[in-house]
Amino acid sequence: MSASDDRGDRFRSSFRGVVERGSPVTLRVDGVELRGYAGETVAAAMMAAGIRSFRRSVRDHVRGVYCGMGVCYECLVDVDGQRNVRACMTYVADGMTVERPGMGRSTAAERPDGERP
Amino acid sequence: MKAKKYGVVVVGGGPAGMSAALEASRAGATTAIVEERHSLGGQGYKQVPAGFQVKRPDRLDRQIRAGRALIEEVHDCAVDVYLDTVAWGLDGTHVGLEAHGDAPAELRADQVIVATGAYDRPVVFPGWTLPGVLTAGGAHSLLRTQGVVPGERIVMVGTGPLLLAFSAQLHSQGAPVVHVIDSSPFPGPGAMTRLALSARRDASLLVEGAGYLAYLLSRRVPRLYSHAIVRVDGTDAVQSVTVAKLGGDGAIQPGTEKTIEADTVCVGYGLAPSSELTRVVGCRQIWDRSSESFVPYRDDGMRTSRPGVLVAGDCTRIGGAEVALAEGRLAGLTAAHDAGLLDDAKYRARSESEIHELRQHLRFRDVLDSLYPIGDWAYDLAKDATVVCRCEDVTMADLAAARPPWVVDPSDVKATTRAGMGFCQGRNCGAHIRRLIAGPGLEYPSFTPRPPVKPSMISSIAEEFRDLDDKPIL
């Protein structure tokens, strides 16, 4: 995960000049600083930074954004201490802290039961 | 808990909900819209998010512009709009809300119009839970409203007009779409003729579709027809997607698998109606063959079987934005008429033309549905280790262990395996489990929706739990 702007911009479209993003904000995802823009969802800001893994499921599988419209609850993260927040339905704010549940732990490959879908 | 009274409460602020609220309000009903998202527009009329600035309104595309115009009308009308608000339950015509701050927790209406739309129809295949597998609708929202490209090698799989539209739109906005895989055959001359003949009211949609096709052709985006998804492979991220040819019998032909490298797979096999609230409140349901699900019965005026409960838009059957607008207007007019705000003659004059328009739209829809069916193959992709219930990580093997005689219906499956018990409440696994139990072709219900139909803070439902604000409940 990188906070570098050029990586974020690689995943951001230009809107061909029709739409302009809001003012820049800084959020922290698992302690790492990330650039976002007012009006972006937490999910969009994370994906723009190249983050695909949002949390681990009950059997420890990595999950990310799936429906992107508030139906599937796969993108649940902790936002400013509030648990189980849908990243796709929550808007970024300057100074926001985001934690990805379970992502600090060891990877599936290191686990004995490393079951894959 | 605070409650507020209205003549008409509309649940859902997409094209159907907005047009319903406008008609009801213009006829003189005190009207409110409840919308889960941060802005009106819904999925049909996705909007530029608040906080972003539109620099060139003239260059916005048709859907955004149509949505903006409708939203402006709603703001000009005396309609109360509750944004960021989940309607978690319906009791008669009383709507339970996940309240914020001082906002009401309950709206007591004389009539409720349910216009809750639809979501991408889930298809369960090995690897569908990997990060990088997105619904086509989700990927579309991400790029169109947020300006974020979902990946660097995107394969679109699915079928129907939305697959075509989303593929072309994503590609034209800079998303690296490397393949489009359609499970239906390319429409031949016969199908084209049927489409054209039924498109009396929808000629513009046909022209739009032809435009998308021409775009993909001109950019030489590789397309495969009569090919279905088989699986997605990768460890903690998508590495490739495997597809295979569908034979004339609608089954996957062994030995025809093709594997395509990708980091992102967008899945769009049509839509599933969001009819939960109508089931919670006990509206009679009828089988909808095209989405293979039960949807609320409604009469010509969009009334359900429950007094004071009306419906409009994709939550009744998938029809798209034009149908949603017409059904919304009709539901709004009917609500006004039934409240005594519109006399019989005026109602008949207005509603008859809407009903006529709707019939023409739906004739076109029927032809579309017949051209882009989802075959039985879609239920045969999951292997033993494939997670079916994403929320609770229940696999096919777990489901196979839950056998008759103890397990006979979806509720038993839920109780014994926890499938369908998680946050999404069976929206993603319900159709698959329904089909496992029922077999092909049988009209059979999925899980019974329970209130709250979406996870809500218990403090918003019961005052005595206000100090438990960080505890979501199911």
C-alpha cells in the first residue's frame, strides 16, 4: 500500500474535464496516509490507492468491494472507531482513520487451514 | 422515538420513487422520500456525488442529466427528502427508519409506495469472493460517479443490454476492458426483427445499444458470445478468469474452456428485484420467470394486495429507467386518487395513458428477457469448496451436509448452516440455495425477509439501547 499520488491518479479518471473532484483530504488506512477528495467514498479512495483487500471474512478469506452499492456488506471496515461501516456508502473526511478488519494478521498461505474458495 | 405523519411515503429515491413522489405531491398529498444513499437518483440515474463539481453540465451524459432534472423537480416541490436513511421495516403503512440525530425514527403514512429498485443478480462460481470480482453495477458506479478505474485488466462477463452498455461506458472512460464475455448468442436477424418490432416506445434504447456495439467494434474490444463464466482463479486477488462455450442445449460444453488473464472481473448477469419490504408487510407475491424470484403482485394502478401499499420500478420486475418512471407516475397518481385528491375522471384520463405507455415498454422488455436468459448452467458452477453464503462463509460442502429430512426449506438451511444469516441477509446466496432445494423450473421462494431488512443500529430502533451506539444488529 502506498500513499503516493501518482499511484492514486493512475486509478483515477480525468472525467474529461466535465466533473471536478472536491478538495483534497487525507485519511489514514491501517496507519498509512492516503489522498482522497471530498465527495469520494472510502471504498473509492482505497481502490484509487490500489487497495483491493478490505477485510477478512469469518473463515479468514480476504474480501474486497463486490456490489459497490450497499447491498453485499463485503467492504465493511472500521471508520473512526465505528465498526462494520460500508466503505462504499461512507464518504471520506479529512483526518478520517480507517482500519481493515483482520488485514493486519498473517496471510492465508501461512495458515494450516489455508482454505481457498 | 420521534414519528412523523405523511399522506404518502415513498421508499427509494431512484427514477420510480422520484416520479411517484412528484405526482403524489402535485396532487396535494404531503409527501416524503426515504433514500438510503447520500443523494437522490438511485442506480438508474446515478449522480455526481455532492462535493464534486460539475464543470460542463452540457457534456454530462443522458442518464445523469435526466436524473438531475428530476431531482431539481423534487426539490422544487414540497417533498420532504430523508437522505442517508435506511428504511428497515414496514408495518402496515408505517415505515421504520434508521434515524440520525433528531430525525424521525418512524414515518406514519396513509399510503406507502415501495420503489426499492434492484441489485446485480448474483451468480455463484468458484472464486467469486476474491477481491477484484465486482458486480458490473458496482464497477460502473465506481467509475461513473467516483471516477475510479476498478483495475488494470478488466474482463466483463454477463449478458443483456447492461453488459453491453457498461462495457462500452467503462472502456470509453478509460477503463482497460480487455474482453467482453456474453453468455447469450449474438442476436441474429430474427431476434433483431423481434426487438425492432417491439421497440415502439423504446427505439432510442435500441439506437443507444447499437451505438455501444459500434463503439466496442471500433475499438476492437474482443468479445465472445455464447460463453459463460466458469471460475476465477487467484490467491487473495484475481489472476485469471476461465470461461467456456454454451451449447445449443444451454449447457457448458466440456473442453471449450478458455482462460483469460485479468486483475478485475465484472459480473453482470442481469438484476434481481429488491422486494424485501413488500414481503415483510405481507404483500401477495407472484413468480417472475425472468429474474427467477417472487415479486409483489400489483394491479393496473400499482396497488399491491395490502391496503395502502403500492409499488413501482425494478422492485416489481426489472424494466429499466423508462418503465420505472412510468410506473412511478402511475403509483403516485393512484395514491393521490385513493386519498381522494384526484377525481375519477382525471385519474382515468392520466392513468390510462400511463398504462398504455407501460404496456408498450413491457412488450419490449419481454423480448429483451427472452433474448438474454440465464440458463441452468449458472447454478452448476459451484464446487464443494466454493463459498455460497459470503457473509458467513458457508460452502457448497456445508450445504450438502444439511440434508432432508431435517432440512427441507431455506429457513432450515439458514438455521442449520447459518447461510443467509449474515449482513446481506441472503441477498447474495438466497437465489442459489433456493435453486439447490427446488431444482430447475420450480416456483419456490428464497429466504423469508425479516425486519430489519438491512442491518440497523439497535439504538435507532429502540430508545433504551441509545447507549449501545457502536453495536450493529441484524
